[in-house]
Amino acid sequence: MIAVQLWTADCHTVGFRISGHAGYEDSGKDIVCAAVTSAIQLVANGITEILHYQPLLEVEENAVTLQTQKGCCDQAVLAMLDSLRLQLEVLAEQYPEFIQIHILEV
């Protein structure tokens, strides 16, 4: 199961921690893991490389954490994170037994 923690403030997503494996299929064939990984990479790379914003970013063997600095008001960064939330919610709706989302107000 992929565990998603989304952190929100002032009606925007301000960070996330995503960990685990979907278990939809064998490694290398798991379309749910691939979809989530692709969404995370798109947002993280967009924020750091295109928008040149430096969040707290931690990549581990089985987890990724990204958190904006407290009080971030960069609308493009927040829009990217809100887009990730939307994409993950759509995937969780399609594959509810493989993705679990928890939203926490910070």
C-alpha cells in the first residue's frame, strides 16, 4: 500500500510524505507505483528546477518528503502541490486498495 500524507495550510497543500509500494503488480510492472512516482517527480522537479524554489526535500529508499518553508506564499509552488494532491486523489479513487491518503492541517 502507498501511504500518502498531505499537509495543508490556508486551503493549499504545503508538503507531503509518500511511502510504500502499491503491490498492484510485481516490481517493474506496477502501474500504480509508476503513476505515483511519476507525479512526485514531476512536481518535485518542477518546484526545484523550473521554479527555483528550495523546499525541504528528502528522498529515502522507500519514501519521499517535500515540505515548503513555513509561510510559503509562492503561488506557483502551491499550485504545483495542489495539482499533486488532485492527481493522487484521482489515483486513490481508481485504486483505493493500493493508495491511502491522509490530509493533515498544519
